[in-house]
Amino acid sequence: MKTNVEEISPVKKKLIVEVDSTEVDNLLQAAYKKVGKRAKIPGFRPGKAPKKILERYFGDQVHEDVTRDIISNTFPKALQESDMYPLGTPLLEKNPLKAGESFTYSAIMEVRPEIQVKDYLGVEIEKEECVVSDEKVRERLQQIQKAHGKLNVIEEDRPVKEGDYVVLEYEGFENDAPIEGIKAHNFMLHVGSGDFHPGFESALIGLKKGEQGEVDVDFEETYYHEKLAGKKVHFTFQIHDVKEMVLPELDDAFAKNFGDEFQDMQTLENRVREMVTAEEEKRIETDLKRRLMQDIAEKCEFDLPEVLVNAEIDNALNRVRENLMRSGSSFEKAGLSEEKLRKDFREDAEKRVKEMLILGEIANREGISIDDEELAEGIAGIARSMGQPVESIKQYYEARGLMDSLRETLMEEKTLNYLVEHAKIPTEQSENAKPDTQTDVQKEPS
């Protein structure tokens, strides 16, 4: 067997494999002998049919089987000899198999690029100081308060005002023709939230329950719904109900709803401060790692394997698809174009792949790896965060073949932590923040 490698690009190679004629003839002869033993051909006893007869009856199948066997037996050896590790499934091209002639096939594949990473240790980068203001704590308490609010029907016959929740039906038209999918019944809209469109929501203000209306809305080109983006749409609507959010008082009685450990509002406020502090610390750490990786990545330029970029885009699409399915929706119902999403996700996917490859190269240089104990700790961490048994999480990853992917993710995180440990990090006071007492991370009130 002879091998030769042609470079199509820094990340795409063509591996050419040639198997000599003697090996081809031996394999063909063995295949015909095997076929002849079990073949049932009129006029011949099993194992007695001449080769020419066997070729006439089984030639195409024999050549196909031998071709497949040659490739499956020689390709792993050829990869090893040429020191190549394909990403994704190689594209095979093969010549016809003929007796008395050598057999040649080729495999076009993407491979990991050669990466020259420099100056990745001792990077100078600032880290924001974690300071939680009273205002941030109040904002989080208000969010918790709102989450426990109740929507009550407004009994008085008053017009809609900003902040109300309106139940309505609507339909959208373009050039007097109904737009498919732009129609709803019993649709609840928080007036003034901007969740639908400010132009539509403002048209509801001043109207009362049972009243009808219409409005023209000019949607921006960047509007999330594909069927509305960049269009002037005429809406007709009718208000069925008007509700308002009634919020509970932030007092000791409210605090006691979260469990026996919360006896007064001060205890709840302290816990919220701890929770916000933990989130801020995590945000600061994540931002630090992001900027550190950006600094290192900007010094590296190399081609990206398209197969890895596409895989990253597919992962992003699958996450969106799963989130929509959980809410009973889909790309079509949400007015999202998969083709447009693929384009929108490409930039982030390329950035993610570049950083992944750089981290892999640094891990290799520094001898960073994840052993079985660290993998088990990673699974246990996921189980804790999801409130699930460790064995259930382990079975989930094993059943879907995700253990190697998890190990790689943990190795990336370990490598990032290594880079942070070896970075030069002064701290800076966060802007518009007032120092407050900080405490250790505790669980969120539930």
C-alpha cells in the first residue's frame, strides 16, 4: 500500500491510497472462491462453477464487496501512516476495481489546523471588583415581588393605560390580504412592554373592554418575526379583557412565603444580596475569561475547519428548536427562518471554534487533561445544578454518546482557569456601584 497527501488548504487534505495489483488479485480470488462455495447455479454443483460463470453472475457484487473491504482495511492504516486525523466524515472517491491492476482511492477530509499560539501566559488583563449596590438588591426584590403578583380583571369601566395586561384578538394584513400566521385569539399583551411592537401597543391605550380598533405598524428590518420584518402591516383587533398586576407588599409576611428560615424581610433581603453577589462574581469571572480569550485569539490567525463551524451552528439551532418545542412552538410558528438563523449564528460559531481549537492546543502544550475522577466531579456538578440524581445524568450522557464531548468541555474550562491563574490581573472599581456588605454564596430563595 502506498499513500500520498495533497494539500487543498491548511485545513483540507486529500489522502490518496494505492493498493498494488497482487493484493487486489488475491482478494478477488478469495472472494470468488467464497462465493463459489455457496452459489447455486443451474448445471453446476456447489463449488464447481468455473470462475467465468461466477463473474457473469456475481461479478458486480464481488467487486463492490472487495472494494468496500479494501477501503475499510486500508484506510485506518493510511491515516496512521500519514499522521492524519479527520474531522467529520471524509469524502471518498474511488476508481473502478479491476483484476490485474492496482486499485486507487482518495479521501478528502478536513483536519485540525496547525496553530501557533504565542504569549498566552502572563497576559495583562483587568478584573472588575465585585461590588453589589443597594439598588441592585432592590431591583431583584422587585423582580421577585412581580413574579408573585396576581393578574386581576379590572371591574371598573375604564380605558386601557400603560402597564395593563390586555386580552385581545388580532389579525394582520398586507395590501389588504391576510398574512398567514399573523392572527391570534385570546392573546395577552402587556401594554408598554414593547414585547409585540410599541406602535401596536400604543393603539390600545384609551380603548375599553369590548371595543375594536385598527392600526398601521411599520416593522423594522431587524424585527425578529420574518413575516413582519420590514413590512407595513395593517392590524384589526378587539379587546376582550383588561387586567392589572396586583403586587404583594414587601413585608415580613411576604418573606415567610419562602420557608421557615425566612422570618422577616431583612433575612430575605440578606439572602437576595448573597444571591446577587454570587451572580455578579460569576458574571465578572465569565467576562474576564471572555476578554482573556479574545486577547489570545487576536494574536492567532488560522483557517477554520468548516465541519466544526457547521457543527457549532447546528448545536445553536438545536438549542433554539428545543426551546421552541418546550413552549409548544416551532421555527415556522415563531416566524423564524432556519436559513437566516444559520447566517446569524455563523460569526459566533466561528469565534467559538477558534477559541476551542486554541484551548485544545494550549492544553496539549501544557499537558492539561481531564481524568476519570474529574469527569465524575463534572457530572456530579451538573446533577447538583439540575437537581437530578448523579446516575441519571451519567446515563443521559452515556446513552447519547456525549461523554467525550463533556470531557472536552471540562478540559476547556480547566485550561481557561489555568490561563487565568497565570495572568497578570489588577482590579478596577466597578462603575456606578456603592460598596455593600458581601457574604458567601447561598441558595436562591424558593
